[in-house]
Amino acid sequence: MRDGAEAAERWRFDWRGLRGSFIIVTSRTWRAHHQPERCFEVYGLSLDDSRTHLVDSDFPLRFVALGDGDHHSVLSASYWFQSTTATTDDYGARIWSDLSTQRTRWVLVSILFDSVVDPSAVDVAALYRGLQQAVAQNLVDS
């Protein structure tokens, strides 16, 4: 919060056999957002892979494979940055948006699954879409 976040909320979920946690950070400044890979590494997880995954043509997210340090993937994570007009997995794009004279509200959505998941699986994609829609609605209402 001291870096300018308007809100930061963490939730556990158990949905259609998927378990994990997600954090949602809302802010008008990029300083309240960061690349979640840094947090995962601080907790002792190795970054095995990090790549863009397209849920839909206008919904890119970052999919991250996390390991135990011995090249064994043990968890999956995903994140994206979302405003009323854009969704991106590009932290640089999030920073550049602050150069506008009128700062917009952005939300960082970061999900840590309790296992390894396939980002293309029907239920995983449905979870992504549901969260994206909920964030979009919240941005419009606030």
C-alpha cells in the first residue's frame, strides 16, 4: 500500500478441481505493481518458464512454470495487468501507460495454482475469463 496501491486483496480458491490463491492489486501508479516472478523466486521457487499465453485474441497473460530448483516443475502461475481499455502481460506496457497525463486505474491479477496446470485446459481458461470479467466489471463500477 505504501507504493500507491488503492487496494490489495488475496483470496484462496477451490473451483472445478483447481486450487490455489490469487492476489488483486489495484493502482493508478505502476509503482504498486511488479512482475510476480520476483515474489515466486523470493519464496525459493525456480523460474522454469515464463511465456505469453493467449486465452483469447485480446486476452494475453503471462504463464509461469515454477520448479523446486532441480528442474522439476511443481507449480504453475499466471498473471496479467488490466485496465478498462487493455489487458496485457507486458510489465513494460503497464509502466508506459503511466506516461499519460491522465493516469488510469490498473489491476494486477496474479494467480498461483497449488499444482501444475495446462493454461489451455477448459477449466483453467474459464477461470481466467471469469476473473478477467469480474475485474472489468469492478473497474467500470468504480
